[in-house]
Amino acid sequence: MSVTLEPVKSKQPKAVSTTKDDPLHSPHRWTREEYHKMIAAGVFDETRVELIDGEIWNLAGQLTPHATSVRKTTLFLRDIFAEGYIVDSQLPVGITPWSEPEPDVCVIIGVPDDYADHHPSADEILLLIEVSDTSLHKDRNKKAKSYARSGVNEYWIVDLGQKQLEVHRQPTPEGLYLDIKIYSPDEQVKPLASPGGTITVSDLLPPIKPL
């Protein structure tokens, strides 16, 4: 049976100064334009990074279970979203002027040539998925907040540690998903953008070894 979770609310420390009024003593928030210039200049060399709310994050290497889940999730979604849709794997999306993450799997509308001059924006994204092992805290908090604030209607987290799927829906401008449910391996879920397509959670997970 699926479990409903309360939206994650991050605690804010009490302000001791108004650094927002003093740009010389505030952290720099990188824009996508600045980020692109750094990439073009070779600043990151071959290091894989992504931009989330003005912060540049390193992308961790992938263990075998993570890679297996990304492949399986991509293949199953391509069966559900056929003509007129693209199922990308680990490619950039441009959801705000300060965020250009690279989700593990992303379903967008259209055909590849539609994105010859831009990365997919939030209103072109039907579903975002992160496969989480070592990155669970980041995916549940920082990424969920960024995705919700940008208006991505549906965000899934494939939790490899707990062998379950978190489904986040009903985003708010404040960066919360009001509808969060957890599904166990034997349960099924239907993407909002394709209610006729049904996915069993275990089909997104690496093989579960019997006890």
C-alpha cells in the first residue's frame, strides 16, 4: 500500500544580518549564462557538474545498481511515451535562470530538433526522475525544491536503498510538493502525463535478491 508523506520543509536559520543588502558580502549566485560561459571556456575540464539554484554541484560517479536502474527506467518509459515524446537520460534541462540540472531520466514533449537551440524548459517537461543511492538527501531536498519552484508537475525518486519509489506532485512556487507518496516494489504507478501507462515499481529497480 502506498504511503503519503508530508512535504519536506527546510528550517531557516534566524537572520543575524541583512547580507542581501550588501552584495560585497553575499555568496555569488551563478546564472545559466555564466555557467555556459564557464563550460565553453573549459573551466570544468572533464568534470561532470550541474547547476542548481545558482550553485555548481559535482555529479557523483555511478555504481552498478544506479546505472542498472537508470537503464531500466529509461526503457520502460520509452514503451509508455512513444511518438511525440522524448525520454532523455542524464541530459541538461533549463528549468530556471539559475538552474540547469541533469536528471537521471526526463520525459519531454516534441522531437529532438525542437531542442536544437535550447535545453528543455519546465513547461516542456512532463516527468523528471532521479535515481538515488548516495544522493538521496540532495534529491529529496535541494532538487525537489528547485523542481517544484520551477513548476515541474511530477517528480519521481527511485530510492535504491529502501527499494521504493517516491512520487512528488502538486508543486508550489515556494518550492514544495504538496502530494508525496511512496510506492513499494509490487505496487503500480501511472504517470500524470500518460494515465493509460502503468509501471510496476520493481521494473525500475535492480533485481531484488531473495532473503
